[in-house]
Amino acid sequence: MPVPTPGSAFPTPMPMPVPTPGSAFPTPMPMPVPTPGSAFPTPMPMPVPTPGSAFPTPMPMPVPTPGSAYPTPQPVPMPVPTPISSSPFPQPAQSVQEAKRAQQEQARQAAQAVQEAKRAQAAQKHEAAKAVHAAKMAEVAQKQEAMRAAAEAKRLEAAQKHEAMRAAHAAKMNQPMNPFGQMPQASQPQPSFSPGFPTPIPAQASFPVPMPVPMSVVSTLTQSNLAGKSHADTLQFDDYNSNKQLLGSSSNVRISELRVIHDNKVIIGIEVIYEADGQIVSGGMHCGKEVSHTAVNQAVQLGYGETITGISGKHGDVIDSMIVTTSTGTNYQFGGTGGSFNYSLYIPAGKTIKSFAGGTGGHLHNISCYYS
């Protein structure tokens, strides 16, 4: 663009008027529009340099030659690509998807490993719990087996004791009767004849005929008072009336032995052995149902000429005790110490007992006698 110089045809621009205080703001002057033939110069075209003109011709770019002083251009190193994760440059979409899949696979494998570890831990806990449960069950089984063994040992011990008591009781029942039992008694006069008096057995069997002692003929017997009580289960017995044909018609009748069954607490029953005209007769075992292994069978054996003159003792609902008095003045006591009432069978002086009667249930409930 040509620069106008002073004195040239290019008009000098007019200064911009500055408003002063109080003056009217001047109206801007319109831009002069050149008109053909006016003094406003027509723009000049851009001069084109020509060879040999004063405008300098651009110099060509020098080309370096080998060995010249111009430095040889150095190669520019290319940047080395970095991995996708750390490269600042955007990666292709396929590489991003592969990276995501790899990350997902790694996450899946890690979750699977965690699940496997949890399952292994749970299996270990389960096995440990099973082992503890099995140990407890084995301990319980051992305790139960020990308890069963102890119970069996106790049962066998009780059975052995029971058998021993039964054997002892059977031995007592089978041994010869001791008229004195375990009680302190006065000396018992012995018969003057020999051999000794045989042990009575039931009347059905045969007996050796002992030496008879003359006795008065039994004519009429009188029954004494009844001592004790009767109950719904009481079964009455009467040796005289049950054996009246023998005892009432024999000329020589006497009581040779009185057997008393008791347990040192109450009287359970009695058995009377009679001798009539050389025959030994049992009036029968009149015994209650409640016979225990502690019961004993003790007897009063009467010598020839010796008779029973009194029966006394105590009773409540059953006969608790019995005192047998003989003509020699000897007293034999059986049973226990219980009983609310004293009893005594009335036998007049000079009379003796010839037979017995009474009633039994679980024990001996009541008793009476026949005398003459």
C-alpha cells in the first residue's frame, strides 16, 4: 500500500471536531464519496517487479551439498506408542472392548476364587461340627451303656440277695421246729420215753405209732371268746368241727405242737398238730396271704402231760402278738409289739385247750379255742 507523502495528490484526512462545553454536538460529517473526475485519487495497482527493476527478486532457497558448511538436517525421532491404559492418545474401539473383557474375566475369576474359599471354609466348619456331634453322641452312648451295666449289676445283685433270702427262708422252714425259737425260755421238760417224739406231718401220711399216754375221754368241748376282728376277706377256720369225727370220738386226744407263723411284727397264721388215739393229725395250715421272706415258723412242742392253759396278746385290725402259756408255767411270745387292744382267751381254772379256731385274710385276723 503506497504511503502518501506531503505534497502528494492524496488528501490529508480532516481532524475529528471535538465538542466544547455548551456547544452543540456537531453533526458528523458524511464520508466524502469520490466521484469520477474528483480530486480523490484512484487506488493504484500493486506494482509487479520485473527483472532488473529496483524491487529485489526473491532469492532461491539454497540447497546444501555434501561437504558444505550448511548443516545437514537431523532426523526427527518419532514418538513410541504407549499402552492403552497409560497412552494419552485415543485407542481404537476394538482394543477398548478387549480390555473391558479382560477386566471382566479377571473380576469373574476373583469372585469365583472368593466363592471357592467360602465353600471350603463352610465345608471345614461342617466337618468340625460333625466331628464334635459324633464325639458327643459317643460320650452319651458310653454313659448310657455304663448306666445299663450298673442297672444290670444292681438287678443281678438284688436277684442274688433275693435268692439267698429265699434259700435261707426255705432252710428255716425245712429245719426241725425249735419250740423255744429265738426267745429266752425256761428249761423245757423232756419226755421220759425213748425214742424222741417224731416231727408231725400232715394226717394223710403214715406215722409210727408213739407210746400212748392214757387220757380222759373227750366228751364235750366249750368254745372260748373270739379275740380280734373280722373283715370282708376273713376266712374262718375251725379245727374241732373240721375234724370232729376224729377229735370228738377219740378217747385219747391232745395237742402235741402249736406252730406260729409270724414276721416279728404281726401273726400271719397258725397250725395245730393233734394226737388222737395214736394218730398224729394236722388241723391244717391257717395262714394269711401276705407271707414275706422275713416270716418264720416257730413252734411250741408240748411234752406228755403238758397242756396249753392260756392264749393272750395284743391286736388291732389283725393279731399283732401272741403269748402261749403252758401248764408248766412257761410263756412263749410271738409277733411284734404293736396293737391297740389287749386280748385274752377265757379259759376257766383247771381247764386246758383242746382245739383252735379263728379267721385269716392277709394275716391272722382273730382267734378262739375249745377247752375242756
